[in-house]
Amino acid sequence: MLITGAAGFGGSHLVRELLNYGERVTGLDIVPPSHAGLLGQELGHTHFRYVWKSLQDIQPSDVAGPGTSKLMRRFSVAKMTVAGLPWVA
């Protein structure tokens, strides 16, 4: 599962809950990992990968991996496809 805004308040909580449910999670944010303090221990979790990029700059190879079949963004208004994955609002 790809979570955009993963370093923010809502995104970091969503990442944490998905990892607790055993999901493999890729977190995307424009915040450098050194400033993603809300993610805490999740940054070192074996089932979590952090991608430090803007949504406009990601490529399919940035988000491809085991378990990445959905893209989730909180508070999404647009319906679109990003890097070949369906956008779930």
C-alpha cells in the first residue's frame, strides 16, 4: 500500500495502523526522513519503505514492490492514476 503524506499527522497514524495489521507499506512525502519525526520507529520497520519525493515526481519503480497494489491519499479530491496504480480517495 502506498500512503502519500506519510510524514504528516494523519499519514503517520495510517502507516502505523497498517503496519500493525501486517501490511507492507510504502510512505511517500516531500519531507526528508531526518524530519519525519512523527513516523518514529516505523522508519526502521522491515515492512515499511519511505520515499522522499513529490507525488508529481514518482515513477513506477519508486512504488513497485510486494504488496503495493493500492494508492491511498487522505483528503483526496481528484480521481486519477499515479504510476499505474488506482487512486483510492
